[in-house]
Amino acid sequence: MALIKSISGIRGTIGGRSGDGLTPLDVVKFTAAFGQWLRQRNPTRQTVVIGRDGRLSGEMVSKLVAATLQGIGLNVIDLGLSTTPTVELAVTGEGASGGIILTASHNPIQWNALKLLNETGEFISAQDGADVLDIADADAFDFAEIRKLGSYQTDNTWLQKHIDQILALSLVDRDAIAARNFRVVVDAVNSTGGLAVPLLLEALGVEQITKLHCEPTGNFAHNPEPLPENLRDIIKEMEKGSADLGIVVDPDVDRLALICEDGSPFGEEYTLVAVADYVLKNGKDTPGLSGNTVSNLSSTVALRDVTQRHGGQHFASAVGEVNVVEMMKANNARIGGEGNGGIIYPELHYGRDALVGIALFLTHLARFGKSASMLRRTYPNYYISKNKIELTPDIDVDAVLERIKAKYARNPINTIDGVKIEFNKEWVHLRKSNTEPIIRIYSESETLATADHLASKIISDIREVISEKR
């Protein structure tokens, strides 16, 4: 069992003892703390938007969250089965004081989480999160008297409103998409993408849609993280040669992975690269935004190359959506995101959004006029090796990272988020995960073999340090 409190919200496995997993008591405690924080932050705003992905625990957690918020004295608008970006848009659309998305994103079926939004529909900052945790630790929340209890209502209109806003974007070309008569396969891992993605595709004029795992039952058909090793079903379907594009989303639809017409992965890292290329090429008149881009330290340098090709500047932030968004705002970036397939397009909103990513990518592909695999070949080739080391309580991770930093002190090192070491055209990034009890080791090079070799070398160094300290 696990309960993790971080910049990404309150995340844990369902069941077990309070404080060890995400039990009903923990759900109520942290929801009450967030509700108290919202009331202190926005005394005149009394509404909170909630929504959930399709996972099995979602209905139970949603009922607990809604009742707790009502008990605090806040009015609840419940979108029910929804997506993370849809809830984000609904917060501002409803003039709410904040929102809670009930999803553990890419984590397996036993996990769920409370992802917390402020009044702008964006994830709360690290300091705001710390304030919420302080309220929770002190049990410093006051529940409302009988005549001041909050109200509860459901609203199933926001997914269509989300799609309508996407179609209204100047860089989304429905006519071009419809004219290509794309044949698309969708894998939504039996969560809410099975509702949202086909609805979007139909609105974009895509008529030939093959659905894989699109029933939002919560019984994930495979590991929900959209990595190639978890996508055998859609890759097998694409290898038949009867479709133009495969689309994969994670359970809450904020990550987008694409499969080419021949069954080869477009590359999760290259989702953002391709969409950014299209936006930078065509969106130069966007008011208030420059030609700059932002991604996190663990993302491919291909985005930097594409950005510079269009005359812009690329900036690298700490890992975490809120960090990317802060840097995007500071540098007036036209587009940004993370190399896990997360696209942030400010013209719509400041949140990772697979749906707007799909619309922009399909427009790009339609105007390109050739296949997805040919489009992929227009971008510089880099390969990222993604590895991890499971943590145990006796490991002092900070001390381990300090030892690694000292070992490679002669190389350029970035320490804004863990330790990132550069080796000419290669790099390796070591950091503690925000969402899981692991150290992530990402490395990138111009070949997968060299990226794997670099990762293996660093992992060997880490194991040696751990062994010395035991």
C-alpha cells in the first residue's frame, strides 16, 4: 500500500489502513483540507468542479469527495466520467473556486488520486499544496452548519463544450481533416478516453473509427501507461495496414501517444515535437505569445531543435505540469508540455490536453499530405532510454544524488530538479518521482544503444553508492 503527497496531488493505492493507502478516511481528510483552503482563498466563490476517470474506485471516491465538499459548505458541480483537461476548462467556465480530478493518471488499477486545481483551472503550486497539507495535518477544517451545507448538481455538457472550443481554434482545420478521410484506431484503455476521443474524431469529420478498449469500465485492458511495450493490441491492429493512424490516451486523457500506419510508434516524445512544429510554423500571430517553447528536463532535445529552426527559444523546466506552465508563462511560450505525450496549448488553456493534441496533429498530418511515418522522418532522431530503481526506506536518495553529482562534477550539471548531467550530445537525468516510490533515470542519445549504455553506466554507479552506504 502507498500514499504519496506531492506536487501532483494526493495519490495512493485503494484499501489498507488510514495513512498507508488512499482509504475513505484519507479521501475525506484531504478533501476537507482542500475545501477549507479554497474557502480561505476565495471567500466569495463557493463552487467546486469535480470529475473522474473510469477506474473501478472512481465512483466511491467521487461520492466521498462530493459529500465532504458539501459538508465544508461548498457547492459541487459533478461532471461524472470526464477527462482531466475537461475538468480544467470547466473550472474557469463555471467561475468556480477550484476543482478536483479523481484520477491516478497512468498508474495501475489499484491506484487513485485527488488532483487539485485552483480557480484558473491549473494545478495548485508547491506552496499551495504545502498549505493544504498543513491544514490536513492539523485537522484545521470547520464543517458547515445545517443551513449552510453546499449543494450538489451533475453536468454532462462539458465534454461537448470542450470539443466545441477545440474546433473553434484557428489552427484546427476540420475541412482538411475531413478531406483526408482518415482511418483511425483508438485505444482508450477502458477509461474515459473511450467516450471523449471518438466524440472528438467524429466532430473533426473522421468517419472510419476502430475502437479498442473504449468501454469506460475501469478494467484496464493493459498497463495504462501509453508506452510501446503496453500497446501490443493497437500495434497489431495497425500492422494490418488498413488504418492511417493509431491514437492512444491514458486513463484521464492528458497524455497522447500515436502509432504510425505501419504499426511503428510515432514516439511519445515526438507527439509534442510534431504538434509544436505545426503550431510554430502557422501560429506566429498569436497575441501575447512568442515563438518560444517549454518542456521539462526529461524531455527530448528534438523540441529544442525544432524551436530553433523556427527562430524561437526553448526552455527546460523542472518535471511536473505546474513547473512547465510557470515557465511557459514567464517566457510567453506558444506551446509546451512534457515528453510523456503531454501537450499544453495556451490558446485553449494551460493544461496537458490529449484532445487538443489530437486535433492539432490531425490538422498537421492532413496538410502534410503524406503518411504519419513519413512525417516522423522529418524530425531529428534522438532516443530516450527510460529506467527506474525501486526505493526502499533505508535509501537516502538525496545523498545518493549528491554522490553522483560529485562523481561527474566536470560535466555540465543542472540541479533544478534532481541531477541532469550532459555529455556532449547526450544527457542523463536522475530524479525522485513525484508519483511513485522510485528514482527515474532518463538518458538520451542519437542511438538507443548508446542511450541504454549511458543509463546502464549511471545505474551501476547508483547501485555502487547504495551498496557502499549499507
